[in-house]
Amino acid sequence: MKYSFKGRVRYSEVAADNRLSLPGIVNYFQDCSIFQSETIGHGIEFLQKEKRGWVLSAWQIVINERPTLAEAVEVSTWATGFDKLYGTRNFVLAGEERTFAYANSIWVYMDLEKGRPIKVEPEEMVVYQAEAPLEMKREPRKIKVPEDVTFVKSFPVRQDQIDTNNHVNNSQYISMAAECLRDPDDTWQVRAEYKKSATLSTEIHLYQAEDQENVTVDLRDATGNSLAVVEFRRRGC
């Protein structure tokens, strides 16, 4: 069952080049999936009551181009399948005549009270009515971090980076990692692998590795544990 909403790129969503920022694309996709869940009655309040939740495990986002300020856009999403503890979902950000970006994502179904993955319940499969996936080259869920990483900087998690699960929101990790990019418009694909949830008390340490193809950013806590890995693929690669 596909869900879509229409809008226009807001000034608060654009980067310095007057185009929708990379985190802005992620936010559009995330908002679309939340809107679908709320519309079918399986939104935040329902899941919190049931002590269940969908936690993002990985993104693969392909960017053809970024829409400009005030440009009309339509965002669509749909579930593409369920497998034991996981669900997969596609997204498309489109204009009137072209596709700006599209994505594949992997989600883990969680028992929020026990803090562990559980088997996807039949009701979840029924309400989302999985459809055929996008035709796209799918990358592995796991991202290999090069050995020769360089420490960039550290900073504490802010209150405005926390979501309704009391964890750092998935788009915030991409926003943090994007600070390592010299030219965001040089990126045609973003992959993110989420490993451990950061909270308000967490201090984030950025480590970066760069080659001709990728900028890879490992976001770690103060003890060196990896929280998330984000890979930015350069255009022309």
C-alpha cells in the first residue's frame, strides 16, 4: 500500500546552495513513513501503547539531484517485504517531471519494553500491505569502515536531536556526518548503518576516512563504540 504527500521545499530545509539539504531529503522520507503509520492507525501512540516499535537499521539513498527552494515535490513510500525480525521499505522524492531521489531502507521490529528485536507480528504485515520493490541496485546493509580513519571532532548530543524514542533521530546522524563533506552536491548516494542508540548524555566523536570514491564517517561514543556509520559516494564513482 503506497502512501504519498505533496509539498514545496521550504527555506528552512535548503542548504547554502539554495537546494534541499541531504538531511532534508532524509527528513522527507522519514516524515512520509510516519504519516503513513499515523494514517493507518499504527503510529507513535499506538506503538508506545503496545510497547512495540520500528527502528531503522540501514539507509541506501540515491540522489539524482536536489530540488530547489519552493519547488513542488511529492514524497511516496511503501513497505516491500517482511522477514522474521525485519521489514523493508522504499521511498521516492519526485518533481513534476523527474525523480530527485529514491531509497531502500531496512527496519527492525522491536519490543520496546525489553529492548530487543522480536518477530514481526502478522497485524503489522496486514496493515502495511507490502508491494513490489523499486528496481535499483541494492547495497549491503553493513558498511566497512577503513582502518585509516582520522579523528575530526567531538560534541555532546543536543536536546533538539532527540526524538520520541528518547534517542538521537536517524536523520541527525547523517546531518552530523555531513559536516565532514567539503561539497555536499558531490554526493550521489548516502548509506547509513545504525548500530547503537545515542541519548542526550552521549558525547559523539567523528572519525573520517576519504578516498576517490567515498567519504566514510564513523560516529562513536566516548568509549570508542560505533553508534552509526555513514558513507557518502562521490559523483562519477
